[in-house]
Amino acid sequence: MKIKFVVLMVVALLALGSLSAVVAQDAMGPYTLVMWSQDGDTNNAVIAGLFEQWAAEFAPGSTLEIVQKETETLRNDLQTAGLAGSGLPDFFLGPNDAIGPLSDAGLLQPLDELFDMSMYPFNLGAAQIAGVTLGVPTNAGNHLMLMYNKSLVETAPDTWADLIAAANAVEEADPEIQGFAYNLNEPFWFLPFVHGFGGSTFDEEGNFSMDTEAWVNAYQFVHDLKFVEEVVPAECDYNCASDAFKAGTTAIILNGDWAIGEYLDTEVSPALGPDNLGVAPWPAYEDGNRPQPFTAGKFISIPVTTADAQLEGTVAFVTWLTTDAAAVEVHALGTGRLPAIAGIPVEDPILQASQAALETGVGMPANPALRCMWDSVRPNLEGVMSDALDAATAASESQISAELCLEG
Amino acid sequence: MSSLSETTSTRKRQSGLDWMQIRLILGGIIAVIGLVLALLSNEWGYLLGGVLLGLLAWKWQHGILVAYSILSVFPVLRIIAISLRPTSALLSRTIEIIPANATLASYSALFTEENFLLWVWQSLAITVTVSIIGVVVAATGAYAFSRWRFAGRRPGLIFLMTTQMIPAGMLIIPIYVIVAQLQLTNQIIGLVLAYITTAVPFSIWILKGYYDTIPPDLEEAAMVDGCNRMEAFYRIILPLSTPALSIVFLFNFLGAWAEFIVAKVILVSNAVWTWPLGLNDFIGNFNTDWGKYAAGSVLVTVPVLLLFMWQSKYLISGLTLGSVKS
Amino acid sequence: MVQGIGGLTGETLFATLGQIVPLIIVVVIFILALEFALYNLLSKVFKLQNALAYTLLSPAAVAILVFMIYPLLFNVLLAFSDLKRDTFGCYSPVSVATCQLDHLYGLDYAIDNFTKVFFRIRDGQIVDWGRLLTTAGSTFPALLGRTVLWTFFNVIFHFSGGLALALILNQKIRLKGIYRSLIVIPWALPGVITFLTWKQEFHAQYGFVNILLGGFGIAPISWLDNPIYAFVAIVFVNVWLGIPFYMVMLLGGLQSISPEYYEAAQMDGAGAWQQFRFITMPLLRPILIPAVTLDVIWTFNKLDLIVVMTNGGPQEGTNILVSALYNAAFGTSATQRLGFASAFSIIIFVILFIFAIVWITTSGGLKEIYEK
């Protein structure tokens, strides 16, 4: 009886609350779309601008609400919506590693019938599971690279030894400025080091191979950057590196292509802008090999709940956004990211440098087990970066907990 | 204890007034050294240290109390200081309370760039609803516990005590699943229902403690005069209990006002957040915005703090009454 | 980007009211109807002597039944399920996601869930302690040990700090009221703000703690990067938060002790320490025992501070049982194993319950409360 009461109350209130929304949805033509985005404000603004342009031309009166969410929040919130059976956005923009778990839960629509996939020649594999495409690429890349402030460091350091020397020189010239910083404890920033030593997450059979020499070397290398070379700050997360870089108080950082748009905007980044921002591939180890960033791109996926007019509007806009030559160019230049379709010339020097860095990367596998790697690396990386865990233990522990995670 | 301090002070008096004077002079010298060091090095921390040490030497009780008071107020002072900093100086190592080139930019950003007011409004609506329902439900329930010896009374009271022991997770998990299954995620009603869970037992507990202090003779007298039991309750007990009722209201209010964990699990969309989620986002998200965080904190804290300090004696006696004194 | 002032427009304002006002009206009508019906039923049909008492109690009873008992029973049911992120679709009433389970609830799930809290099983053999989260340090005994340490340090420091301040404030000194108002401020501050502000104060570079230590020539410490320092930091913040409660309680207790006891003791030649030992402490006991009991329970269950300040990290090294539970269910580093977490939560509750029974019966602390 009590439960019935709650349900009754809930139904009454929901009816009240959703009345206005229902009325709005019934009207055809203009679309009211909701997009969740893992991108930053600058890039979302570019998409918002493009949407207005599209709406004016094709669907007057349409609106797009963009809700920004961090990577893990995006994944969590989408999966939670799977339990509720509602509350999903019409579409969302995120990195491809959200696609695996969401597809496991059956939350994503297959897109092969909705879009002309031959338009997207690059990286599609990163959004395909068992031959089914679950994401439309908005750009290629999403790769980490070296970024430096040209007013502080003249040329991009080509090796780690160069980088350390350059960072120390900057700090000697002005002790208030940090020479080099990056998101120390974030696994995404750590994997390139592993790849550079020849390691990878999975072996050829698709099993975890994280307890290898390459992983040990990588853990040791990042440890030494902090505790032997003392070239990175004691504590540094994404904001610490990025904000200080924008303000001109850090000279060299490692960051992804998603930040380029922000760094080119002198209002957001007073110390950077097109004149001062330098972009380059990762510095090489002593043996000449370079750390290799994961590459994939950002993808737009559509949850299974999007249907009828919402789906129609979503597909129309996303198709235009990702294939209309003018729109793709505006998007690329506005966000500083590389286009995902062929035939769009990239003349911007920063984008060309980003392209060069992209070519050093390795494609991110669409294997859903990848999230177990991220989860298991994080605490071990934290241990190494606080000098509490030695590199060999960290590597073997990563392997064990990744396997346990997979068992569930 | 008062006589304990009397003995010590008598002892001091016996050993002569000089001793107090010596300590005063000593304390003064230490403070002056602090001032000189501060002037020489331009670090005002020395002055503060000197004054504190001086006070400690002169009257140690005051030294300790002043130092501890500073420690207590410290986070408030810090958020005020940070909220006034210009964006360019957010990450700095200064400790001044009014920073150089102070600005209210962070405050205005809350209203022009963020849904801050909406968050506060959501919190307010949820909190007031929970407080009202909590008081209404608890007021009569507590009265029953206080005045009747009915079957099931003792187990009921022990159960209320036991609810304090339930780990938050044990309730959050089922509530999360229930709320999700009823499709109440992102609905503030889901949150209200969750908060009532914790508000009711505690409210009954405090109110029962208060009713127990009101002599039953009062109602009996009224009933002799022709009132029935309910009239006696409404006319005599409730008016007499106004202090306790407002305390319960306030505690429910304060509890729900700043609740974070359940809200985080139930409210996902930015548009329906309560302010704790919004403020946490300023720090946790891609765009760290310390200034906005601090400004928002000041705006939600200062009213509560003023209320608390204004009514602190009253509130504290209420809590003591309900939770501990029998 | 933001509509209206700070997101508040006529529309959003009324959207909230549209949810809240009907709720309050429905609840009030429901309470009145319930009381009316129940009173008539009990007094006229069953002719119960305590009809009015049960009637007055009924709204609270319904609230507790619906919002507490039902969720708790549901929690037990969840311990018999395999609810986790990948199977959300199975347990959803509106199935959006696909389901790969052949049954939703079963004893096999319960056995699996409860076993995993303690042991890691491979091929029917216990190979190790079970990991509640990711790291090798997140086993049940490790977390229990840390929880005991956490509770012990907090309660000890709460008590000694609160007692010291109360003893000083109980003397005849000036400005007593002002000191007291300032010292209780931590108690009045909204928790999230306290935690987030302190978290930032422990920042290696910009935090005040290191700036202050730097003043004494101590090299900066990466407080929140190292499990042990991070643990020290969260204990510090919780001690800071808890001292005012004890101070207020004990001050109330001290003030209620009649001066005559001390006068009599002085005549017998008792010194300050003896007065404290044989008069103050025994007379504070009735206040102290319930305060300590509540404090132990609150500290044991202190979830929000840890989630906000460290979220159990770094290396999952600052988790106590309840925060590990939260992270197993909702954390980003796990797969939202809600069925498993339900089983875990039941075990935590049992531990706390056993503690409470043992403690209350041995100390006799809460006797007066429920016997009255």
C-alpha cells in the first residue's frame, strides 16, 4: 500500500512536471536536442555555433542543449540511465573508450543504417564492435602531444634529455615558472610511455600483458622524472598543468588535441595564442624511440532511446556537422582538431604539427576490457608517483587487478 | 572546576603581584619581537606568532583560546580571501585576507556564467520541504513516545537508536536502485524522499527528549478543565515546545542543506543540481574555478553561519538535550 | 550559456515549486486521512486503550517503514542479485539495455557476493583475501584495521581536545562567550565546504599547511599524494570538525557539577589532579559515555569527508569500510557492483551492531535513555 502511494504520488507529480515538455515535443519541425559532451567549453561553443548555423538553414527554431561532462562522469551517467531506462541525451560526444562498456550494456544504436560510413575513412575501427559501428567520428586524433610556450622555450625539445635541460633552463631564468608539467597520476598520460618502450595493454590473443619489461621500464621512467630528475612538480593534475600553461607559468606540458582550441584563444589563454603556442611529437628516449600516444578521435554516439523526431533531427545535424566541407573546416579550425573525413586541406601550422604528432601514435583498441586496464593502472601509478611502490610491483599488480576486474 | 581555578589564582596572588607583572612584560616583549621581525621581513605571520606567544606567556588560557579560535575560523577566512582574488592570482601562495587588487569578479561570474542561483533554489526547496515534513511527522510521534507506555515502545526507541548505526551505503544503494527504477533520477522529489529517511528518526529523538522535560501535570490540569488529550497537546505542549520544534527544523535544514553523497548519486543533470554538487564541480571538473568555488561558498555559508552564531547557545542546548541528556 | 540570473528564471523557479508544493499537500492530506482513519478504527472498532498513541505515531511509523525498512529489506534482496553496471538492463523496469542473465535473484548470487567480500576463489579454492576494490591493500582485514585506527585516533583526539578546551572555558575568564561562538564554527560550516577547503589547504604548492610548515623550514609535503600523509590529513580535518561537539557537551557537564563537591574535597586536602580524577571525571561520565558512543558510530560511518577529500585514494590507501563500500557501488574505479556492495554493507552493519551491543551492555551508557 505504501509503495502504491509512492508510485501514485510520483505519477501525479511526473504528469504535472512533464506536461509542458510533452506539449513542446508534439510540435513537429523544430528539434529540441540534448547533447552530452566530454569536450571543453571552447569546443562546445564551436559546436553550438555550428548548430545555430545549421538550424537557421535547415530546421528553423531548433535548439541544442549541450551538457558538459568529464570522461568518467559521462560513462557513469550513461550507464546509470540504463538502470532508470530514461534520462539519456539524444546523442553524446565522447572518446571511443566509452563505447565498449556502453555497447556491452546494449545502450547504443547501431549507426551503419543511419549514416553513410564510407564518408569516414579514418579511425572507424575504434568505434566498431563486432563489425557494428557505434560512433561517428567528429575528428581524428584525441592524441596527447608535447606543447610548449615559444616565448619561454624556443624550439621543441626532441629528446627527454633536451626537455629536462630546457625545463631546468626555464626554471633557472625565472624560479616562479615551472619548466615542465603534466597530468602525473592519470593513466591516459602514462600509456604513451609504455608504448614507447614497446609495451601494450593486450597480447596477440587479447589477454592482458601488463606485467612486462616495457611496463616496468615505463613506471620506472615516470618515477625517475619526478624523483631523480625532479623535473615535474610534486603534485599535478590536469588543471595544474593546463591552467598554468594558459597563464604562462608553465613552459612545457603534455596535453591532447582537444586543448588546442583553448590555447589558441588569447582571451582564455593570455600567455599563448597562435604566436606562442608550439606543438610537437613526444620527445624520444635515449634509444631513439618515442612514447606513442593513443589515437582515436572523438565520436558521436546515439543511445537506443533516441527515436522518431529526435532521431531524425540528430542524424540530420550530425551528418551535416561531420561531412559538410565548410562545417568540418570551421570545426577543425575552431577546435584545433584534425578532420575525420578526407579531402579537407589542413594548412594551419599548428594543425600540421598536430598531424605529425598523430602519426607517431597507436590506435586505441575498442576492446571493452580496456576499461579494466585504466582502472587497474590508476592506483599503481599513484603508488609509483608517491615513491611508495616500486616499478616491478606496480607492473605485476596492474596485471593482477586488471584480470580480477575482468572476472567481475 | 571553578573552585579549582580559584585555588590556583589564590596561589598566584600569594606569590605576589610581581609574577603576573613579569609575565605581562615578558609577553609584551615577545609581541614586540614579533612586530619587529614582521616589519623587517614584511611577513605578517611573525607579528601574529609574536602576539600569540606573548599572550600565551601572559595568560596562557587566552593564548590557547585565541589560537584555537583562529584555527576554527580559518577556512572561512580563506574562502573569503580566495573569493576576492582576481583570476590571475587564484593560484598564489599569499595568505592575505583582502588580497591585492581584490575584485568581485568571481561573485558576478556565479550569476552570469553558472546556474548558481538555480542550485541554491533547488537546495532551498528540497531542504524546506524535508524540514517541514520531518517536523510534522516527528512532532506527534515523539509525543506518543514521551507520554504513553504502549506495547512496542521500548523496541521502537531502540530501533530509532539503531538507525544511527546504519552505514550510509546500506541505505544509499537500495534508495539509488529504487529511485532509478521509479524513474526519479534527476527529480528533486527522489532526493526529498531519501532525506526524509534520515530526518525523521533524529527529529523524534530530539523532540521526545524535550517533551520529557515538560511535566505531565500541565496537560492533566488542562484536561480537568475540559480539554481532550489532543487539544491539550495542541494548546499546551506544542506552544511550549516551540524552541525544540525550531531546533528540529533547523537541524533537518542544516543536514539536508549541505548533503552531498546522496545528491551526487541521485541528481545527475547540471540543471537540477543542489549547490554542494555545483561547488564540487567547480573543483573537480576540467575548468577548475577556485574563485567561483570560494565565492559560492561564502554566499551559502555566511547566512548559515550568522544564524548559527546568533542562535548558537539555543541550538547547542537543543542538541545536548535531544541526543545525550536523558 | 546561462539563462536568467544564475540559471534562475520564472520557468525554472516554478518547475521546482511545481514538484515541491504538490508533494507537501499530498503528504499533509495523507497524514490527516491516515490519522483519522486509524483513530476511528483503533478506538471504536478495536477499543484499544492506547489508540491515540498509535494514531499519533502512525505517520512516523509509515515514513520509517516506507523510507527505511523497505529500502533495508530491498538491500537484502539486492545482496541476492547480480546487479552491476553491465546488468543494469536486466533490473530496469523499462528495459533500455539488453539483458544476459537467465535469472535475476538467487542464492547462488548471494553466496558469490558474500564470499567475495572475504575471499578470492579460483577453481573452488580460496587463493587469497578478496579485493573489495582494485588494489591488493583493499582487502577486508586491511580496511577493517584502517577503520579501527581511524575511529580510535579520531575519538581520542576529539575527546582530549574537547576536554582541554572545556576545562579552560570553565574557568573564570573574560570573553568566554566569544571564544565559544568562534570555536563551534567548524560545526556550523556546511560539510562539503569544509572538506573542499581543507583539501585545497593540503595542496603541496598552494596549500596553507605547507606554507606554514615552510615558515618553520620544513620542506613541502605532498599530503594528498601519499596514503600515509593523506590519512594524517583526513584525521586532522575530522578531529578539527569533532572537537566542538565534545567541547560543548563537556562544558555543559562541567557547569552542572556543583562547586560544593570541590569545596568538600579541598577541605579533605585533595589536590587539583585528585579533584579532576575523583570528582570531575566520574561526574562527567553520564555525559561522556553516550557522547563517545555516538562519536564512535558517526566516525565509523564518516563517508562524506573521505569521499570529498581523497575519495579513498591515493592507491585506495585512505579508504575505511564505508568509503570502500561507496566506491564499490558508485566509484569510478569499479564496475558499480551493487549486488556485491549490498552484501558488503550488510556485513559492515553487523560489525557495527555487534560493537554497539557489546559496548552498550558493558558501559551501561545508554541505559537511561531507553529505560526512561
